Amino acid sequence: MNGFIEPIVGRYVHVEINGETNRIYFEENGSGIPLVCLHTAGSDARQWRHLLVDEEFTKNFRVIAFDMPWHGKSNPPDSQYGSEYRLTTAGYTATIRAFCKALKLEWPVVIGCSIGGRIVLNLAIEHAREFRALIGLEAADFQQPWYDTAWLNRPDVHGGEVCAALVSGLIAPNGPEAARNETLWGYKQGGPGIFKGDLYFYRVDGDLRGRIGAIDVNQCPLYLLTGEYDFSCTPDDTMRTAAGIPGAKAAVMERLGHFPMSENPAQFRRYIAPVLQDILDKQSS
């Protein structure tokens, strides 16, 4: 395999969000139905690298994963340096819609994990007609916070290490060691205060309790998948949420935790493949 070059292509697109241009980094591979991938809080789009090179998926899907502004290779907007970062429901929703519009994606599928899974529910509530299907991983309308975010950004604690330590227990214990380490490496490299700022959306601003009854899966199919080892968004959280959305399809993924696509890609594939096939079948029917 020496010298092997992966087929993933990385580029930047300039996207206007709330009146300011953001230079957003994204990677893509494949052709067909656009499949936009959203990373978890405090990490970046590298979490999706295995899906991006899956030949069975990329022959029918244009898989696209982007770093949210402030994450990975997407810098903060020019006017925001020195300010406290806080992700909001409105800002997150606007960013996803603006990114899809900037790439001129026609009726895309969006898949998101953790905060990405939560915002997928908001897309289903407010903008269902813009999407072909929505997939929420580790998604629920609300989870009870189990952590103290004050530790995530303070001068006497190494931010990267404490962020990785916080999420380390959310990874299922039986996945490949290299994949589990790689998942934590993404957390060790986040910018100062970014994980904490993302969790403002996750535990405060993004509470969707009382709103999911507005989701109509006849407008846009909704799939929810949660790992059995996830104690942040538990299987019970996801099943409770799915029970409030008639027609939503939900499943618990065995031997997986909070980061299924990166902590154990082969095991995750067993669950995402039928979902993507269902979306293809709906297109051809």
C-alpha cells in the first residue's frame, strides 16, 4: 500500500452566513445523491473519512463532510477572533443550509452525529422539504447533562486532554484500538473553548422537547441510530424521541458508542448500509 492515494478531495468554499463570509473546508468523494456529513461537538470532519472512501456508498452518493466554522481547517469568521464561541440552534441551522446552497446541492441527505444528530431533528422540524432524507446518529430531543463544562476551557487545565478525557468513556470498549485512539485525537486538537461552545447548543439552546411532534416523515424520511454504549445520548433517549415522531425509523447499534463512524467503522457500516439502501430504493420507486 506504499504510495496509495485516497480518492478524497479537500477544498474550501466561501459561504456567507449571517452576513459574513466564512471560508469552510470540506472533503468529498463519489457521485450521485449528495450526502452531507456533520461531525460531533469539539471535533471535525475527519470523523467521516471511512465513509468517504467506501466504494459501495460512493458509487451512488456524493459524500461530503465539512468542518464547521471554528473547527478543523475552517477558521473562525474574521470578526469573531477574541470573542467567546457559542453554537446556537439558529446559527447551526443557517450554516448547514448556507453550505448546501453554496455547493448548489440538489435535495441532499444530511447525516449528523451527536450535536449533528440534534440539529438534524431541527432541520426536520423547520426545513424538511429541503432534504431528501435526514439521519441522526446519537440523536434525541434532549439529554440530561452529565458533565461540568467549566473544566473544558480554563488556563490551569490542558483543553485538548480534558476534552478527550471527557468523551473517552463514550467509546465502546471493543472497537479497534487505532480507531478509538484516532477518535480521541480529534478532541485533543480542538481550538480553545470550542467543545464548550458546542455544548452550549447541546445542553442549553438546542432543547427540542415539545417540538418534535411537528416532524412529518412524509415530507422527509427520518432515521435515528444510537450506539448501545452511549451514556450521553442513551438508547432510551433516542427511542423516547422516535416514539414521538410517527413513522421515524430507529435502531440501537450493538458494540458501538457515541462516535460510531470513527470509533468502529466496520461495525457502523452494518447499520448505515441498510439506511442508505432504503434511501436509494425510495428514489427508484
